[in-house]
Amino acid sequence: MPQPFFTPQLLAELKVLGLFNSASQQEGIKVHSSADQELVEATGRLYDKGLITQSDGGYLTTLGQDAAEHARDLAQLLDGRELTT
């Protein structure tokens, strides 16, 4: 049987990307150490992958902005809402 494409770790990373404000690149996030451990770890992995500027959040990098946009598009497609550009 094939492995699931969307692992719990990947879903947590997508959840963190969804926390960023899509309307403003000047608005970052801070994931506190007291937050759900799954989100704390996901934030660290996004930093390691070069998608965000700090290990506890910060801002999206250019690559992170692209990833967050694709994640929003996928969520909209799966939710059945019409996409806007």
C-alpha cells in the first residue's frame, strides 16, 4: 500500500503556512513555545526548509510566499470555493 502523501507533519506545516496573512507580506507570526507542540515543530521545519525567516515564525521568505499561495489555492479547490487571482 502506498504511503499517504499528506503526512501529519506536512499537514501541520500547511496549517502554519495558513496562519500568515495573505493580504500583507509585512505581517509575520510568532509561534510561542507554549503553543501546540505539533505547530512548534512544524514551524521549525518550515524554517529549516527556508520558507520562513525565524525558527519560531517571523515572515515568509519569497519561497514561503509561493508555498503559502499554493497551499491557499489547494485549500480553496478542495473546499469547493471558486478561486480568485
